[in-house]
Amino acid sequence: MEVAQMLAAHSILVKVFLGFLVVGLLIPFLTAKNPLGFKKASFIYTMVFQALATMIAFAGLVAVFTGDLGWSVTTIIMMGVWAVMMYIEIKKYKLVKVANLNDPATHKILKGAFFKISVVQILLVAIMVVLMVLKAKGVINI
């Protein structure tokens, strides 16, 4: 497999991940009156999130090492963003897992937090996509 193909696979996975994150914004709304459903949906969301994020990181690392691309600033930033997003997602799920969702106030707070965290994660991915597009077009050189 060529480096271009590996980078294309990485790029496709990032787009799928971004779409997944956007669809994930619906979870708090679809489970508005069902605390148990929210907990289950959060668990499934976290597992898929981690799977996609790991595939993205693996495809990127394979491209870096097999393509001898080196550790540029953008690659280091991508790894940092990946680590931050995984940390946030794990903390978010643990919070939902241990919370008493039968309490309406707690359920409401966690739904709001879920939505806000999802928006932040979308912004992180979108910023990385824009950064890499600008780098590919030669607008920035980092």
C-alpha cells in the first residue's frame, strides 16, 4: 500500500469520525425522557468513538512510519488532539456511568454536558481538518 493510499484512508476515517460526532449530538435529544436509554446510548457512543479514533490514529501512524513522513508539528498536534479527545471521552462516559440518572436534575445536567463536550470535540476535529487542508495547499508551512 502506498503512502498516498494510507493518507487517503486516514482522511476518509477522519470524515467518517466527524460525521459520527455530528450524529452523536442527537443522543441527548433522542433520550430526553429515558435516563436508562441515555446511559446505554452513551456507552455505545463511547465504544464507537474509541474504535474510530483508534483507527484514525493507527492509519496515521502507519502512514508516518511506512512513508517516512517524519514527526512534523502538525503530526504532533494531531497526536495531542487525539489524546485529549480520548481522555475527555473516557471521563465523560465514566461520569454518565456512575451518575444517578433517575434524578431529573442530574440527567438534565449530563445531557447538557454531553452536548457541549460533543461540540468541543467536533471543533477540535474541524480545526485539525482545516489545518491539514491549509498545509496541503501550501498556505501554511508547519
